Amino acid sequence: MNDIIQSFNPSDDSLLIGGVNLSSRLFVGTGKFSSHEIVPRVLEASGAQVVTMALRRVDWKNPQENILNYMPQNTILLPNTSGARTAEEAVRIARLAQAAGCGNWVKIEVVQDQRYLLPDNWETLKATEQLVKEGFVVLPYMSPDLGAARRLQDAGAAAIMPLGSPIGSNRGLQTKELIRILIEEISLPIIVDAGIGRPSEAAEAMEMGAAAVLVNTAIATAGDPVFMAQAFRLAVTAGRLGYLAGPGERRFEAAASSPLIGFLQEG
Amino acid sequence: MQIVVNGKAQEILSECTVFQLLEDKAVTLKAAVVELNGIILKQEHWQSTLLQTSDSLEILVFMGGG
């Protein structure tokens, strides 16, 4: 197995987003970890190059705390616009993140629904249109809908990030069929974001042709987040290899793997 | 004089710059971002910007997020 992994060089299969060639197809979020101190070890084990974080009012009890202090050098920072309920709020957060020196990548997240945290595709589209005009590399988090994805593509999004299931639910690819359609119909990279709870689910998304996956809760809430980060890294590579290898045809009935001639009991 | 910091009214001394306020509150200056009355205030202007009565200031930093 090591030979196979070693002969497959992920940097020969890079993912181009915003003019950057990414060799890792695992994006990692930094929320919900028991302490910030574990974050550098998780990021190293994951091999992730793109890492998300959130902008918030400073915590007066801990005014020195800043997640950026725990990011390895050369990380591509992907601030999200979590907390935004409208396109205007998302645009405001994106501009603030850029002013904080985080580069020009942004994950648009516009949510009004507090129970399932499902994104508002309409407001997400408006924010995408505006931020693309301002020169941002825009990765919109969205409900997997083909019409909305086409409009996001036309608006200049750098990738499309459909949810697999609600944020933090660890329920996997509940929207699998809709994501499959996006992969088939949209020429932009499709990055499955939200809900992936197990490495096998990340592999499943990659095997069906997702360009990358974004994982946070599944790693942060694992018994051993560092091991889980490594497991996701392997799963994403395995799923990608499986996709590139071209899975065989599925059949309803059996098709013998062994020859159907020369049986012992033949007369 | 009174200003609003992150949505809460606060008394501060007059002749206080944004930079002094951040230092007094021990905010990490690296990668903090400030909005003054709804407009982003770039870091190079923190030292030269004097706070005025009723100013509304947002002081933001990055936290873990997905």
C-alpha cells in the first residue's frame, strides 16, 4: 500500500483555486478544538494547506488570544463570514478579514436558520457578486442546488461548497445525489463542506469526483483529533485515487470473479 | 467621555487614541481589525486617530471557525 501511495504524487494532481495550485484536497476548519495548542499538530497531521477561521469581537477575558498565532507559515487563510445573516453583513465581514491581513480568500456563509444553519443561497449569491467585483477569491458555502450553483459560477466564484449535511452534524453525505449533479454539471471545483463526520464519508465524496472536502467538527470532536486529521488525509487521498482510477461498473446481478469452467464436479 | 466598544458603552479618558485604547485593553495588535463608526480603520491610522464622544468602535480578532 505504501508503494501505491508513494507512486501517487498529489502535487502532480494539484487543484487550482484562485491562481494557487493546491496539493492537498483536504481543507480544515479550526472551530471547536478543546484548546488552540492542539491546532498546529492537527494541521500538520492533516496536511491541509487551506484553513478556515472566523472573525469575532475580541474576548475581553482573553484579549491576547488569536487563532492566527497557531497557524503554520504558508497556510492559505480562508476566513468565513459566519454570523452574517445578509449579503451586506457577509461583505462587511469579508472586508474586515481582508483588512486584518488575511489575504483575499473568503468563504461566504450567510445563515438565517438557527436550527439547521442552512445557508441562504440568494443572499450568498449577492455577496459573491459583490466580493468578486472587489477582487476576492470567493468560495461560497451553499445548499446544493444546480440553479444556484450555476448563478454562483456566472458570478465568478472560485469554487462551490455544497453542504453534505448540516454544519457540525457529523451525518455525512445526506445530499449525495444533489452533490453528484453539481459535480457533473458545474465546471468549477466542488468542495463538499459541512456534515462530513467520518473519513469514509470524505473518501466517498472524493470518489464521486468532489475536488476537495472541508472538515472541522469531525476532527475537532474526535477522541484523538491528531489521529483523526491523519485519517482524513489518507481517506481524501484514497478517495481521490479511486476517482482517478475509474471505478468499475455497478451491476444488479452477480458477475463471477472466478472462471465458470473447469469445475471439479463436472462429468 | 463615553464611547461604544463592541456594542457596550464605556467611559474613557479624553485625548485617547485608538492605539492607546487597544494597548490599555491588552488586545493582541497583530491581526486585530478595527472598525470606527462603521468604517474600517487601517492599522497605520490607529496612533493618529483620537476617539471622540459617542464614537462606536468594533475590535475584532480571528477565532477558531469552520
